[in-house]
Amino acid sequence: MAFPTDQNVSRLGQQNASGDVRALFLKLFAGEVLTAFEEKNIAMGLHRVRTISNGKSASFPMTGVATAEYHTAGQLIEADAMNHAERIVTVDDLLISKSFISNIDEAMNHYDVRSIYSKEMGHALANAADRNILKIVATAAGMTSAADLPAAQRLNDEVFTSNVAVGTNGVASTGTDIANAIYASLEEFDSKDVTGEKVCVLPPASYYKLFGSQDVNQLAYMNRDVGGSGSMTSGAAPVIGGVRILMSNHVPTSDESSTSVTPTAASGYGSYTGDFSDVEGLIFSQDAAATVKLLDLGVESEYQIERQGTLMVAKYAMGHNVLRPACAIKLVTA
């Protein structure tokens, strides 16, 4: 029996029944990767981000502080010179997360692997971005003078903030110690005229100290009767001194001075390595660090006949660097 050869076949991956039979599948996969990245990443929205269409770096202008003085009647007014500098953020090499799905494995598998792979790839890129950004924030917090910056990017009247110790005499810190350190950090920011909304990112060991075993009424930041926020029962973090508290596994807390990182930050002083062993948390504003995106998060997929399967690659090209060191403070172990 002869079968017609011109019958219409519905291809679920085609857009409007024409073109690439996998087009919609790729868009679905790309959307899942993007969703997973946004769900996992916390640091991207906490600092300055700029997207460029071409080139390898971007310049962030820095302006010094203006002065004021009393005027004597009749005296010629001459303008004061303002200091200017720039901070350069250079794009790192392409960062990728890849996976391969064999046709035969996919055919025999009894569950959908596409959504699992897309989630894991999105998480891998999000984790890498968080690690690099938070290391840059910690590097910014560790700068104490203009000598820590490249000579060509120094601002003569730039100020620097001091780090704040948590606890005393090497005794394990408590939630109250961390709250007191946050208030001390806010005092340091204000004394150096550092403005902007602040956020505090803590590693899990420090974060859960905020829900310590002490009487909840002794934790003023949790006590609703005095305007505290957060919840002991749900583990919701309080707002302390107007500072949002976030948790991340990617706050650097070890000595990574000799860690091999590929690539190292191309901008020089914004290294992804350093001794972070004294870090118990980071408190900073949006101007502490900057990111330049050349290629935003994207996904490519290709069916490979010679391998009888599909190669999927999620990627981005971006770089991170210190912007204003005064906008970051490390909470350090006493």
C-alpha cells in the first residue's frame, strides 16, 4: 500500500511550521537557563553593571570632592580645580557551561533531562558570577589607601573605610555581635560620607548566628515589640539598621592567595585571588564594584551527526573590578 508523501507533519520545535525543527526547543532551553541563573544569582543586582556592544573594557569616571570657603567682598573668585580619575573594568575570557545529550540515552531515559541540564548550567554560571563579584567586593574592602590602586587610576582625595571586627578576643561571635558590627559599619560609612543603600551578605555560618539560641527578646533586631523584623520560626533574615541581610555560599572566607584562577582579572587590582580568611561577612553599597558585560547570558545548541547527540553551551563574557573602595567594609573575625 502506498502512502502519500506530501502529508503535513507537525514538528513541535518549528516556529509557524517552517524553518529549524529545533528552534523553539532552543528558546525553551535558553529561557530555562536564564531563569535558573536569575534564581541563583544574588550579587548581580547589588553593584554597578554596564553593557557594552564591542571592545574589551569600559571606563567608570571618578570625580573628587568639592570644597567651600568664605568670600571676602571685592576679592576675585577663582574656581577650584576638581580631581578626576577613572576606573577601568576589563572583560574576562568567555565563561561557559556545557552539556551533551546523546540520542540513544535520551530515547531510553524515562524522565526529561533537558530541564535538569538547563537548571544546572544556569546555576553553574550564576555561582561563578557570584564568587567573582563577592571576591571583588572583599578586595575593595581590603583597600586602605590610594597605594592599593594602580597609579593611573588613583584619585588624590579619595577616602577609605576601615574594616570592623566581629566579637572580641577571639571568642566565637554571636548574632548580637554581628548586629553590633553592622551598626559599627554604618557609623564608619557615615563618618566618611559614604551614601547609598547598604546590603550585608553573610556566609551561612554567620547568617544563622542571627537566629541564635539566646532569648528572642534579647535580640532587639528580632523583637517585634521594639520594631524588629525577621522571623525565628521561618528563618527570615531581619533588617538591621536599614541594611538588608542576604546569605550566600560564595562569600570568600579562606586564603585564596595562591589559588590558580583562569583568567585572573585583566584589570590588575581587581584580582579574584587574595587572603579572605578573616572575612565573616561583607557590607557594601552599589558603588563598591562594577561589572562590564560584553556578551550577556546566551545559549547555543548544535546537533552533531558524528556524535549522534546535541551539544548545548550556556555562556557569557563579562568582567568585574573595584569601583569605590570606601563603599565596602569587611566584617572580620576579632
